[in-house]
Amino acid sequence: MPFRPGLRIVTLLAAIPGFFALAQTSPLTGPELSLLTSARQVLDLGLEVARQLPHPVCVQGMVTYVEPGMATIYVQDHTGGLRVNYTNDFRPVFGQSVIVQGAAMASQIIPVIDRAEVRLLESPMPVEPIPASSERLAAGELCGQWVQLEGVIRDIAKEPQRAQLFVSSGGLRFHAVVQPFPGAELPRDWVEARVSLRGVCWTEVDAENQPVGFTLYVPGTNHISFLAPGSTNLFEQLPATSSAMPELRRQADRRLKVSGRVAFHSLGGHLYLEDAAGAVRARLLVPLPHVNPAARHIERPVGGSLHPGEQVEVVGAPTAAMFSPLLQDAEFRRVGTNNPPEPVLASVGEILSGRYDGRLVSVRARLLAHEIRQAGALRNQVLALQSGDTIFEAVREFVGTNTPFTLRDNTYVQLAGICNVQLGEMNQVRSFRLLLRDSADLRVLGRPPWWEGLPVGKILVVIVALVATAVAWIWLLRRQVTQRTAQLQAEVAIRERAQSELHEALEAERELNELRSRFVSMVSHEFRTPLGVILSAAENLDSYLDRLRPEQRRQQLDHIMQATRHMGNLMEEVLLLGRAEAGKLEFKPATLELTKFCERIAGQVQSAMAERCLIRFRGERKLSVLADENLLRHVLTNLLSNAVKYSPPEVPVEFSLAVQDGTVVFRVADQGIGIPAVDCKQLFTAFHRGKNVGAVPGSGLGLVIAKRCAELHGGEIHCESTEGVGTVFTVRLPLRRAEQAANPLEVHS
């Protein structure tokens, strides 16, 4: 710090009489109250201690922001920043070096200095801002601190002495208040400018004191640095972007432009478009509110509601998306009209593959239940529907005189709506939702026949059991007659057969006991560790919640969430294997663009494994086949995840796709620990793991599931491995099996 230690000691000694006066006025005094001389000491008190004991404070620092019309300033020293409420006659200015005497009190989120006396220091002590990200500021880590971050200005409102900026930074949006901001001119060319802002962060909290965002207080325009210029007309300056281009699926603050035909404009401000390459979703920009009548705002054309078929241009900031692109802070302009898009008749399997995300689709389903939900000024009618084994929702927004559908439960309906795929853990598709545009999007087909509600399955099971019992009884009678006529030779044959069956039964019992033992061992090992992590983190939060800093609390919660996800994924694997073993895992082929699918799977696995290894993919371009996308996802995800997990860090994994002799060949090769020869015989046995896996977690189910999924395609999986050198898995599937896709039961058998 650029100040002399001797001067600091003299200044603190001079402030001691003031502390005696503060102690005399405080009802809580005693030897346990120690003098706090830095911002970090005040912040480390915590809210509970600050509420109970108003500790005396004497802090030197630099004024970073002055609240206009209030006796409140922000002061930063070399350890942190504080909010100060002062009582003496003092006129602070940004950048002044001051000494603050007061008492540490509790506010909503951090301790502050109250009833303070502020005096000017002669020796300057400038403090540099803390470089920070929007995620840290939104989490409440740097509340009251003098910080610096970058972002793109989306909107600006100019009041007589200050300006409000709406800024996007790292995909998060926040408000920046710039004061003083003299003059009457509204800087329209600031919109879409990339800037570096320096100011004081103040965290906003909800009713439960949980962070929900932040505001940045900037002490003047000289603390704004322009890194890239803005634009007054993005529609004219930005080139058009297709929905198929990869930059639309990567997080960015700069906005891009797309053109398309309107499929739906929701009352909640969501826009759905279709272009030649696919679908695009957009969340429309909410400008700064017109609260102050004296404020000047960026004038934007009144867009109104869009109707299906209108041709528009949309500019918005892309966000990370798995399926159809999503633009935030979007604005649009009309450029023409076209025919409204027609809904695509799609099966549930096709919808769950993600290929129709954001598209207008038509589905036939059975209505299970419906209800009305309030969402702010809007009301939503939510329908719970079932198609096959899949349960999903359909939602229609309405306000004012619009009336909801009049429906009866347990009726068949034909729906047309915008498809929104719902993702769960590890970006796995969980379900989907349809957004209905108006009453014409739902057509009642009728109620199911009377016999559909009967337990037909149970009746058939009873009939089959009776028939099987009769057949078995007749077969036993005939066998008894044969045994009596065969005399000694038949008895010897029966005994030999009985011995053989007993041997097989004993062998099956031994295999069952071994399988049970491996299952118990896997469960006790894979569940004990995450349960221990959850219990330890919960005990830490229960015992030391008030003493833990926000980042430490977040770390404990992250441990609990990661352990819970681990146990959930393990149970999902066990349930999937159970469905495969019970013959309930169906093969539902559909046309699949295999090259893009493999690239997407490789990117998802590499991201889920925290970029541990690079996955290098090579394959033929534009290869379309008939395949079940969900089953094939299980095959490739398990093979690629194992290759990355058992490979040294930063050693690439080779992933290739080729066509050979009428078959599709996938090849996954790594340079990892390899598989011992003794374990290769049991490689596709449930709950079996190699002897050399060490502490690497796993359930022993991934390869079993991959083998079952490959066999449902009519294919096979083969492994070649050398311990300590690496492993190569090869999957071969028929190139086209159209006749089997039409009859999945034949493939399943």
C-alpha cells in the first residue's frame, strides 16, 4: 500500500479517544470487544456476530462511491470494501483517502459501519479495482467491493444527473448506475458497445436473503472504458446467420442476426422462428422501465404481436444450446409475409431425439389431467398427457377475455404446438413440452373404448398361465406313460438327465451368488462414498453455517449435489439394465444423420468429463442410416466415457466412423490402462470391473448396457486390449435395416 506505516499508527492513536466515547454510548461493551482496523476484519464478523455486538471500527481507505443525497459512502482498503453510514459534517468525493471511526452493524447481506465519523487523510492511498466475473458478483462474493468487469451495453436510460445501463456479461445481465453523468444528451451509440466498467458491487437478495443479482455503482463516465464501438442499427450492419451455424450455439454477449418465418410469438415474450435449416428460439429484450418522467430512453419501434407466417429479422445474443439455437435480449423487425408453417406429424421417439426442438409438431395423446396456473399477469392452462409410455405437458397462455379449453380427462386429443425438449442430468433428454398457440391447436378425438380401462394385461397373463398349466399337465402324463414303458433304460436315462440338470442348477446358483456378491459389493462401495460426502457436507453446514464464507457454503452444497447426481446416475444405469434384461427395451429406428450425431456425442462427453482428454473424431460426411438414436447414444456415450476416464490426462481418444461391406463401423481407441487378459472373458458381465481400475469410480454396467443396445440394432461389439497399452472397441451395425425397423419385435428377438 502506498502509505507510510508510521502515519497509520499515529492516526490510529489519535482516534482512540473517539472509541472511548463510542464505548460509553454502546450498551454492549466489555473486554471481549476488540478494535477492528481493516475491512476484512469487519466482513469476517458475519451477520450474527454483528447483530449481537457492535464492534468498534477504525479503518483507513479510499472513497469508491458516494450515495447522492444520503450520508452513505463506500470505502475500500487493501483487504476489502465496506458500506459506511456517517453522522458528521463531511462532503466526500471519489478517490479521497479517509479514516472512518464507527461501529460494525449488520445489514441484509454483509456487516456495515454505522454511526461513523469520517475524516480526510492527507496521505493518498489509491486502491486498484478487483477483476471479477459476473458469476462471482451475482453470487454475492464481492458485495460492497471496488471491482472491474467487462460486458456489452444492451440499453441505456439518461436521467438529469445519472444514467442507467443494462449490461450483458458472460450471459448474465445486470444494471449499472453511472453518477454523476452530467448533460442532457442520450448516448445512443453506446448500445452494443463492449465496455470495461469500474464500480462498487451491491448484491440484491430475495426474502430469504439469497443472492438474486447485483447492481454496479459507477462513480462517473471516466470509469467506463470502451473496448469495441456500439451500433445504432444492428439490422443493417450485422450479416445474416443460419440456424445451422455453430456460433449460434455458443455463449456470447455480442448479438447475431437471423431471418426466418414466425411459428409462434408467446404472450411471455418468447419468439419461435423457422428458417431453411431448422428452428430458432428467442427471448425478447425487456428495455429499462420508464420510471422517471424526466428520463430519456432509447426509442425502439413498437413491434406489437407477431402472427404465424410473418417474415422477420431477429438480433440476439446466443446462449449454449444442445438442440435448437436460443437467442437472449432479442429484437425483431418485420420484412415480409409468408404462409404459416404447417405442423410436422412426429412420434414421441422422434421428439425425444431433439430433432424437432423448437419446431411446430403434431402429436396424438391421451389427456390425463389439466389445471390452471397463475404466472404473474398471465394464466397458463397445463395439460398432462400420455403417448405410449411417455408422459408430457402441453401449455396454453391466456389473458383477459380468452377462455381455457373445456376438456374431460381420459379423452384422446390431437395437438399442434411448439416442441420444447426438457433436459435432465448430464444433458440427457427427460421429457418435452408443447406450447399451444390458440384453441385451434387442440382437437378432441373422443373417449377410449370401455374395454381399454380393464386390466387386459392381467387377464391375458392368467389365461396364458392356465394354458401353460394344462399343457404341462398333459406333457407330464405322457412322460409318465413313456417312463413306465421304457423300464430300466428309461430310469437310467432319467437319472443321468436329473444329474445333468442338477449340475446346471448348481452352476446357475453359483453364478447367481457371484452376481449377487458383485452387486452388493458395488452398491456398498459406490453408495458409501457419496453418502459419506453428503453426510460430511451436511454436518459442516449444520455446525458451521454462520462461520462459513459464501464460497465455502457453495463448495459444501456442490459436494452434496455432485454426490447426489452420482447416485442418481448409478440407479438410472441399474434400471436401464433391468429393462434390457426384462425385454422391455424397445428398438425404434428412424432416419439419423450419423456424422453430426457422432460429433455431438463426442462434444457432450468431452464437456461432461471436464475436458480431461481431447476426443478426435473422423468420419464420412452426410451418412444417413436407420437407427434408434437413444440406444445408439447409450452405446457411444459409455464407450467414449470409459476411454476418457481410463486414459492419462491430455492424451487424445480416437473416435472414427466408417462404412465397410454394408455395415457401419464405430471405432473408439484409447491409450489408457488397458484390460487384463483374465478380465476380458467377463468384460460384458454385469457389475464386473477389471482388477487394475484402482480408485477410478464405476458400476460395471456401462459395457453390458452398450452390448444390449448394439444387439437390439442387430449388431455386435468387439474389444481388443493390452494391459498398460490401451483398448480398442469396435461396434458393427447393419447399414440399413428398413424391414426390421418396421417390425422391432423381430429385431428384439
